[in-house]
Amino acid sequence: EAQVTQNPRYLITVTGKKLTVTCSQNMNHEYMSWYRQDPGLGLRQIYYSMNVEVTDKGDVPEGYKVSRKEKRNFPLILESPSPNQTSLYFCASTGGTINSPLHFGNGTRLTVT
Amino acid sequence: GEDVEQSLFLSVREGDSSVINCTYTDSSSTYLYWYKQEPGAGLQLLTYIFSNMDMKQDQRLTVLLNKKDKHLSLRIADTQTGDSAIYFCAESFSGNTGKLIFGQGTTLQVKP
């Protein structure tokens, strides 16, 4: 089954403790991205990657890092999480053609205390 | 800049039609999308329309695009309780494949 898998689904951590949210897709998609969803703001893109070893900032990249060492994986790294990064995070992938829709993971709800 | 606006809440009775509206500011968008988010789940693509089309119908869903007014709507006929969810409109641009600009989402409540 074609899917985007994120882990964990829920994460509670404390300020400053480094964490990684994993994302994997099995559709051989070149394009992957991370979004955060906040009430009243919709989804905002954090980082994206158009292929292996190619990453770029989205609209809200501060406080986040990503890597794309393999095509299928695109982890999101918070080196020093802060409470304002408490949010619902989604990973997404697409084949990259103009009419190829984004496939979303089921989300990771992160709480930073 | 790019901006997509939606009303935050809509309540309808089961069996009625629902119309969810969306406005956007950037006329260079190539595709406009409607996504559905059920509680605890990711976003599911419902339908999309190319920016040079006026209308697209897919079973109970009708998408209308008024490019002059930069207005997009999603009509759900015969709304069911299973349609209760958050609906997001989004636009994409040819220069950045895969990036979508999302609206804030409209929560649709369907009363029995």
C-alpha cells in the first residue's frame, strides 16, 4: 500500500532536549516536505527536498533541520525544542509532476513543555 | 504575497448541501486543491482543479473556480455525517513543485 509513515504519532518532551521525527515513503517520490499545522493558521511548510541531498527552507524553517540521505526518508530534527514548536507535524511526498497530489502522513503531535 | 483565506466553521443538516468557500490572492497558481482532514488523521486529497477550468464535478463534489474574483468553492451535495471534518483549500505554483499554500481550514459540522 502506497503510504507516508511518520513516527512517533505523539511525543511529549522538554525544552532543549533534541528530538527527531522520522518520515518514510514507499512510492519512490522525489519530492518530500514537512508542514506544521496550528489552529487558525492552516498548514505551513517548514522544509522541503526535491531529491536526495537537496533540501531547502520553506516558510517557517527556524528551529528545524532536515536531511535527505536516501530517497525514501526525510527526518525532521529539532536540535533544541522550544514550547512554540508545540504543534501537529505532517510529512508529505509527491512524484513531482505538476498535477501529482501530495500524499500526507498521519501526523505527529508534539508537545514541548 | 501568497495568501489563502477560508471561513473557519460551517454547520449544516444531514441531507442539505454544504458550500465551503475559499479566496486566494496569487493569480499565478496552477492548481487549486481541496483536502479533507478527519480527526486524528492526515490530509486526504478530495479533488483538484486546474486554474484554467471553471468547474469540476466528481460525484457529490462540485468545485467552482472564479479566477477573476480569485474565489474557489467546494459544494458537497446530500451532506452526510461522515462528511464532518476540516476542509482545506490549497494552491500550488509551477515554480515550486509540491509546495502548497493552505488556507486555515473550515470545520464542517453535519447535524443529524
